[in-house]
Amino acid sequence: MSRFIKLGAGALLAVAAAAALAGPLTNLGRSATPKEVQAWDIDVRPDFKGLPKGSGSVSKGQAVWEGKCASCHGTFGESNEVFTPLVGGTTPDDIKAGRVAALVNGRQPQKTTLMKVATVSTLWDYINRAMPWTAPKSLTTDEVYAVTAYLLNMGEIVPEDFVLSDSTIAEAQQRMPNRNGMVSKHGMWDVKGKPDVRSVACMKDCKVDPAPRSTLPEAARNAHGNLALQTRGFGATRGVDTTVPAASTRGAAPAAPAAAVPAAQASVPTALLQANACLACHAVDNKVMGPAFAAVRAKYKDDPGAAAHLAASIRNGSTGKWGAIPMPAQAHVKDEDLKVLVGWILAPQ
């Protein structure tokens, strides 16, 4: 670490010296406006710096949860069908001690979120940034407080009448079951801490391993549909085109770009599907989390009322038609986009 710091400091001094010789630098952009800084600086620290003012009750959080969270996480945060459980594995003794015993004795076979997380700020920050899955950052500040309060209540960390706010969150923090479980004596937390790994920095003529360290078996590569099409329309797009073979070595030509669409799927309204997060749960020809669009088309091809029925199911959500996993309400989809999507799903191919 110190070697890199010295190298970085030397590079900065060299740049500064060059700048001084060249004279004052101009046309380097402009200062960020307070509004731009505020939009970027949204993180919440464990000491709650950055936490906005607001509040939300457990009861309000339950209403938001049932409408926007339960379809993936279960009514009581126990679901293991879509994501691993959020709640379970903690005891009143853990809340008193601040250390989850099941993490030490291994009696809980599956680690839940409330077993692992040490700070309420982590829950608040993640929910604020990324939830709900289909429309991240769509919750209001008060709704984030309320959902967090309800999640803590399901874990018996706060009572049913608790109102979580910027002024009461420290009280909730003192009851987190694993609040004393965070390890901080390492390089990721403190620059003077012991690093998790050791390596020798190579600056010239470095040896490069030509083969990938880890690959997905070819038989499983496209088992859940093209990953390039299953990205949320929010944030950086990631995902490789799994309809083409993987590159055999790191130096080989890369696979098709992530945004590429196979010729057979050229008619797919990919932009709309990605923008509305449809491809997070569905694929064109095969089942992912929900049914394939082709299967939906086949089921309703002879139903004269299919368009209205399908539009209502998308807009309001539905359950039981394709198995145990419910379809969450997609209230964020624009009316004109909904019409295009339903028309494409039901159109003969």
C-alpha cells in the first residue's frame, strides 16, 4: 500500500511541477452546482452522516412492503424463492449482546440479512439506492424509513409502534443483533490495517495468465436466457451475450457486445423491456423467474380479451397463474409503453 501511495504522490508532484512551468490552466470545466453534488452524494455512513430528515412508522412500512417488496422477499421477509431470506436466525440474546450466535456456532444453515448486517445505515442506504427491484430509487425518503422500520420489526428489533426517523435511528442501531460483529482491523477499513491478501506489484514485463480463472460450464451458459438482455434499465449495464460461445482465453476475441440482440430476436422491443425491468424476470423464449414471453403468447393466443387481461396483470400484479412466485405490480410502466409491450407479447411470431 505504501509503495503505491509514494508512487501516486510522486506522480502528483510531477504534474504539479509541469503545471507550474506551463502557467495557469484554463478551460478545465466548471464547479459542480450544489444540486449536482447533492444528487451524487447520497451515501449514508454508519454514524448516520448523510441521512436525510424524515420518518416512517412500522405500520406504514407494512403497506409499502406488501405493495412493492413482498413479491420478491415474502410477506414476512422469509422468502427463499427469488432472493435469500432477509429475516430469521437471530434471537433476543443476540440483540442484547450485539453478536449473532448462529454466525459463530453455525446452527443456522442459511445466513439471513439481519444476521449479517451490522448497521441500520446499510439497510437504509441500500433500500434507498436499489429498491424496489423493478423501479429503484422510486421510494420517497419517508417510505424508505417506513420499510426499514417494518423490516426491523419483522426481526423483532423494534416494536410495532416504533417510528424510525433521522432522530431515532441511533436507538434502533443499539438493538441491531450483529452490531458488534463488524471486523475493522483490516486494510479495507483502515489504511494501517492488515491487508486480506498479499501480492508483489509488477510494473514491467509482467506475466499474464492467458486462461480465465473461472468460467460457466457451456451447458449452463444460456440456461436462463441471454444475460445481456436481463439487466435493469438503471445504472451501469452489465451482462454478456450468452447465446454465443464464451471466449476460450483472455486474449481471444471478445463475445458479442452486451447490448447485441440475436437476429432471431430482432423484432423484440428490447429498449422498452430493459427500461421497464421486464427482462429481470422474463426472457423471450425460456423461463427465467417468470414465464417466457413465448409461453404467455401461446397461453392467450385464442383469448379475445387477452390484451385487457394481460395489461391489467402487468399494471396491478397477479399471483398463482404461473406458479408460486407472484408478479409484482408494475405501476411505473407508461400507458403507451404498456400498449406496445402487450401488443408485442400477443402478436403472432
